[in-house]
Amino acid sequence: MDLRLLLIASLSAVLGGSWAQQEGSICIKANAQSCGDCIQVAETCGWCSDESARCDDLESLKKRNCNVTKIENPRGHITVNKNKPVTNRKKDGAEKLKPEQITQIQPQKLTLTLRSGEPQTFELKFKRAEDYPIDLYYLMDLSFSMKDDLENVKNLGTDLMREMQEITSDFRIGFGSFVEKTVMPYISTTPARLSNPCTGNQNCTSPFSYKNVLKLTENGDEFNRLVSQQQISGNLDSPEGGFDAIMQVAVCEKHIGWRNVTRLLVFSTDAGFHFAGDGKLGGIVLPNDGKCHLENNAYTMSHYYSLSSEVILENGRLPEGVSINYKSICKNGVEGTGENGRKCSNISIGDEVSFKISIESQKCPSHGKSEVIKIKPLGFTEEVEVVLNFICDCQCAAEGQPNSDVCHNGTFECGACKCNEGRIGRLCECSKDEVRTEDLDANCRKDNGTDICSNNGDCVCGTCECKKRENPAEVYSGKYCECDNFNCDRSNNKLCGGHGRCECRKCICDANYTGSACDCSLDTSTCLAKNGQICNGRGTCDCGNCKCTNPKFQGPTCEICPTCPGVCTEHKDCVQCRAFDAGEKKDTCKQECNYFELKMVKDREKLPQPTDQSFPLTHCKERDANDCWFYYTFAIRNDTKEVYVVENLECPAGPDIIPIVAGVVAGIVLIGLALLLIWKLLMIIHDRREFAKFEKEKMNAKWDTGENPIYKSAVTTVVNPKYEGK
């Protein structure tokens, strides 16, 4: 059976979103009217208490030359009031400490001074002290289904007590048992079955709901004796009344004898529990009231094991607007955040873990008083007391001047008027009773609209007071704050293109500029082509840029025509027909090609060169139908087109047949000889390899000199029997 010690605790977490990372303009947008209101907006906001009293982020206040001594920026801090170290105690130590003398959590008391939006973080250490007092209560299921396990369960209780005595010297153990609710249909209510609920020859004890057999005691022998005497009982259904027993063990502290030390409950059973509502089958309609109902150590209202555990922190009720965030640093440097930040697992006796706890307030409580919250590991009596003080106003507020001449019925503090009850206005000059608020607001709505001061200001005494911007150069203006000087059209990321000024959301352009963003220049110098014409005569100059009338022309001054033929290609046919009486326009040359003056030159060196001319000149090289090249130049001088042509064509020479034939024949002969030589070489190599192979086999041959078994001599010898050797 898996028995576990749970060191349970919980620390509720709320995402502590800080406004510190938001833009500084949030300070201005809040439109805080006093220093106290300003510091509640965000922890990055500060209040300048000089004559320009305003709320802004700290960097902006410094840039606007607010005297550093006039910037109100109170900060929160932490004070540790009680910081007793955790106890380092050994089981075999000579000194024996009482439970109240042992410290497992550090520190014990802190005071946090909180400013809205600024979290304060402190470290909490927890160490499970060695030889810490432990109370263990053993709760055993004695229903009939436990019959085959009863001896094991009895031995388990004994072994459990022995093992716990090895862990701590201050150990107490108690014992209880349970069976089932003592009503039908959970048990049989006949007298015979009440006396012995088991069948056959089984001798069982009468059924009961829960009994506190042994109060917590240090007497281990008594525990062993009582556990060994337990007998099985019986019931009719499979689920058991274990939850009733657990409830009584938890709430009957005096009967059980619980101390304010570590409390363990070991629960042994082989069946499930009754669920809520199951009691209705037996006429039990009232739910468990969570109170102790033990008389003579018996329940009258019936009609796990490892010191390696999980530590979870819990905290008490949080004041309104206060949140907690936590981060755990567990064994081996394992860190947890979010839901895992409040707990550490696999914590054994003697292990030390820590938690970083951040507490943040999002607003000042209405009463403005201190609050106290407590943080503790669930299941332990030790706790950390955290006192929360709130920064609700600035230090300069204490120097305020009530009924100041500057303010009408108000207090002049931190450079601004703080109006008395019933007064409004920047200088508290208006009374709420003099005019209805609806009438005041009506005077601040443009064209009977719904927006007060165009949502860019506050209606004070029937007059719009426009909000101030983070950038002092940007201002709202107008009777209804409907105008500003920063929301005009932009060009190249510049307001009014950098060529005008913004007035009431419209650009007033400088001279030579027009357009909604002053991005249209009236200067035409950027449209002049090299020939002095605007856009080469092929377009118009619009806002300093050429717009070509013919879409085939492109470029800054309409000088490029990607789809147009080149000068050389354009005049090739006319040059060819007039100079050489050839080409595609040979028959229509006189009609189509009289638009230029033709001049013939002897060679290419006589052609005009670009360096010699003060007018555009193009050199051309074209091929005719016979693959002959002809060269010419095309130029326009004083509106006259001139063409210079080299009178001799450059034609490619014909091929020399004899060298070609001789070369082909020689090549064939050489290739044939080369092939013969290669074949001869291969044959020589092959023959040499075969001869070498033959010689090798000849040397390796071994001739058998013995007599041939099938050999028969050609000589036949016949012996004369009469011959006696004489």
C-alpha cells in the first residue's frame, strides 16, 4: 500500500501586470489633477510640483526642465521585522526542542510599503526540520472484504510505528477503524445479522460506522496490542463509509489528541467511498455538517506514507487591488513559475527550498489603512506575517495650504489646487450647486454632439480645458479642443511633407508647394531634359516629376523607350537602299528614304567621331542579306539629319577547299594508324600475359614417377616347368 506524507500549502497567484513597461503617455492620458492621483496611475509616473504642475513619466519631466527637487516620485520598500533563521536540528542531538521553538520558515514578519503598479519582492525560505514532532493516526477498514488483508494491515500498522520512531524521537500514534453506515441498505438490520453480520461459521464483530480505538499516544506497545485484536465486520454494498471516518478524525481534535505539529493520517482500505447523496438510499437527507460527533470514541451520526513530499504555499485573503505572484526555487535549482511557482515536489526532511514572492497593489484602498496577510505552508502552524502599507499621496501634500489665495475654496498642494467638496475647476472657481452638470457639459459639446471637448479635454465650468500632450510641441486647440497641430497628412513620414505647418488638422503649405500634405512641388527644374525641353517634349511636369503622355516612354524626363527600335535598326533599310541600291526598301527608296543627307567615305577611319561633334552622333554596324557588314553614322545637326556611309562592304571570304580536304584525309589516316598501333599493343600485352601464365604452370607441374596401375608390359615371360636351372 502506498502511504504518503503530504505537506500541503497554497499561495494564490494573480498575474502582477505592471504598467512600468507601457508608454509614458499613459501618465498624461490619465489627466491626474493631483499628485496623489498621479502616482496611482503607474509606477513610472511622477508629478512636477512647480508652477507647471503636471503628471508625466519621469524622463519627460526631466526633459521639460522640471527641477529635480520638485519631482515627486515616492517609491515602495521592504522592512524585515522578524528574521529568525530556520532550525538546523539533528535527531540524535543532545538538545531537545519544543515544537514552538523550531523554525521551519524564514522570515517570520515583514512590512511592505506599496506604491501602485510597483511590485515588492522578497524571498521566503522553508526547511523541513529534522526530528520534528509528528502525530500519526492509523485508520483501518474492517469491512468483510478486508478479511484476506487483515493480517497484512495489522503488520503494516506495527511496521509503520517502528519506521516513524526511526524518523523522529517525538512521535505519537493513534488508531481507529470504520466499516459502514449502520442503516439499510448498507448493512442488514436484523438482530441476528447485527450481532454477527458474517455468514457461515465466520465470527465477526457488530457493524459500526467509525470508532476511535486508541487516542494519540507514545505507548507503542498499546498500539500493537489493540491493532492485533481487531476483528472483521460486514456490510452489504461495495463502497465503504471511509469519508465519514476521515471527517471525524480531522475535526475531533480533542478526542484524537492532535497537537499543533505535523499531522499524518494513514488510511487503509480496499474499496471506494460513498459519494454525496448516497445516504438518501438509507433515509439520510442531511449532508455531513463537518462537526465532531464522537461519543465514547464511536461515531453517532452515521444513519498514505513517505516523508518525501510536496510543499505548497497558501495565503490569506488579499485586500482589494492587491495581487501576488510567486516563483519557486526547488531542489537541484529547479524553478517553477505560474501555477507551479507556489510549490516544490520531492522535498525530504532537511531539504531547504525558497520562494520569491512579489506583492503588488494596483490601487490605493479606499480606507487607506494598513492591511495584514499571512503566508504559510498548508499543514504547518508556522506562518509569515506580511504588513502592507500603501502610498496614497505624495510627501508634498503634507505641506498643502488650505484656503489658499491661489485656489477658490481649495487647498494649494504640490503646485496645484485640490478643490474642496462641491467645487470644481482648475482653480476651484466653480460651484457644483450654481449650475447643473448637464448644462456645463452642453457648452462643451460641438454641434450638440455626444463628445465632450471632442474627447481631447475636460469641461470645467462650461469651458473646455484641452489636455496636454507628452510632446510639448503638440497641442490641442479650439473652443471644443477640436483642433490640433499634429494630425495633418504626412509625406515621407514628415508632417505636411516638411514643407508647411499644421493648423487645425490641415496643412498650410510653403511657397512653391501644394497638395494635402504639401508634397507637390511647383518647381519644374527637375523635369528639364538635356535638350532643354520639359520632359523631352513627351510629357508634362506634375509636382516636380514628369508624367509621359505616351505610355511607351519612361524615365525621369521621358527619355527611355524600351519597346522602340534603336537608331541603327530604324534607319538600316534606308541607308542600305540609298548607299548600295539593295535591301527591303530598294523599290520604294526614293519615296521613303529622302529624309537625310547621304555622304560616302572610303573607310571607317573617315567616319565622324563623337569627340569631334557638338551634336548627338550614333555609330552603326549592320548586316545585309549576304552576311556582309556595312558601317555608317547617324547625326542630327541643326535639324538636318546626316548619314555618313563607308562605301565598301566587309564580306566574309570563302573557304579554301584544298587545305580542308587534305586535312580531312590526313586525319583519317592518322586515326587509322593510331587504332592499328593500339590494337598491336594490346595483342603484345595479351601474348606476354599468356606466355607468363604458361611458364608458371610448367614450373609448378609435378610429374608422378610411380608405376601406372593400368600399365601392361608388352613382354610376356613364360617359365618352363621342366627347367631346373641348369
